[in-house]
Amino acid sequence: MRRRILILLAALLLAGISGTAVLSYARSADRRALSGNQGIWVLVAKQRIPVDTLGAVIREKGLTERILVPAKTVPQGAVTVWDPDLDELRLAAPLEPSQLLMRPLFQPVVKVSPSPSRRMVVPKGRLAVSVALTVAPQVAGDVEPGDDVAVYASCLFEIWGGEFDGKQDKLTRLLLPDARVIAIGEAQAPATPTPSATTADPAASAGASPSPSASGKYDTKPSSAESLQRYVATLSVDAEDAQRLVHAAQQCSLYLAILGPKATPTIGDPINSRELFQ
């Protein structure tokens, strides 16, 4: 009986010694792998870490581990110990399991700047329409954002019937009795192209969009002092008036009139050159 107990104790002792040896072998495996080379501890990813992961999250969740590797195999920039400065940085690329943590992979958080606010505020339910005007049609350039103005259109038309059949005349009429100016800007007018024999009354195009030159391009260089006095007025109008204003800006000369206190212009009959002094 005593002999059996001694044999059992000896077996347990041998098992303990073997377990300790195995554990010691496992713990020293990385050291033996150095094969006599100088080793260095580095950080590697335990699991896949997605791009844009904040450094603080990597540290708090323990997504890395330290391993011992030959120093000569470690590239410059490898993270050997966690630096608190990495907490505020984000990964610029994903990390795969067992991949080295490299300092260049951590980049500052990019702060997205808010989109610049619109320079003009368009009232709810309204449209902003811009028209090009010279100084005189813009009340000597005294129009300012917030002004209420009336818009007059002077258009060239062809007479049908009567003794003036086939001739051209200008017709002027109140286009918009009340519009709000929401922006005023300056712009250089393009050089006026040389009129041809078929060119209509040049006054008809004043205030309209500039015409391209023979090359199809606009000349942005001012040809005179007057070309520097060109303005762009942006008006707040409803959908129906927006169509009329755009058409008039393309085909007619436009004039603005600042509305004084209690001024209420009404749309009446148009006036033409023949009836001007009647």
C-alpha cells in the first residue's frame, strides 16, 4: 500500500515538473525565435481594426498586444509602447490581425468646415433672379439690398397694320409694380461687338445679357470707363414674375424705380414713341 502511494506521489511530481517545463517553453518561444539576435517589444493588432478608428478606442478596448521580435526586422516608425498622443488620432488605413502598429498610420482628425453660408437670403416661396443694369437704370446706382423697387421694361416691337405697318417702335410698360432687392453686385461689361448692317436698335439690348463676340467668347476687359459702371441686381419675385423678368432681361431694356413712401405704381397701358407726346 505504501509503495503504491509513493508511486502516485512520484507521478504527480513528474506531471507538475512537465507542466512547468511546457509553460516555460511556451513563454520563451518568442525569445528563442530571436536566435541570438537583440529583441524589441512592438505593438500589433489583436484583430482587424477599421479605418478611422480613434486611438483612444483602440487603447480602451485593448485591440493591441505586445510581442517580442528581432530588432533588425522592425521598420522605422513602429509603435513599441502606446503613446498618449495617439488617443487623439485616427487610423488612416485599416489594420489586419498581427499587423504592426506604425506611427504614420495615425493621422489627426480632419475637422470638416461648415459650408459657407449663402450671401443672400431668399424669402420663403420666392425666387432670386439677377439682371444686369447700368448705373442710370439702377437709379444712379443708389439701389441697395432691401429696397423695394418697380421694374419697367422698354421693348422693341414691330408694328402690324396701319400707316406704320412693318416699322419698329419701342413700347414701355410697368413690368413689376413691387419687387424686393436682395443683392447688388458690380461686374465688368463685355466689349460691345461691332454692329452689322442687320443689327437692331442698339438701345434695345441695354440692360440685357451681353452678346458674345464673333469668336463666341466674351471679352472680359473693360473697353471704357462706362463698362466699369455695370451692376447686377438680384430681385426677389414669385414664380410667375420670374419668367417675365427673365424674358424681359433678354429682350428689353430694364429700369428700376425706387418706391417712396406710399408709392403704389399700377400696371396700365404701355406707352410708345408715337404716343409719347399725345
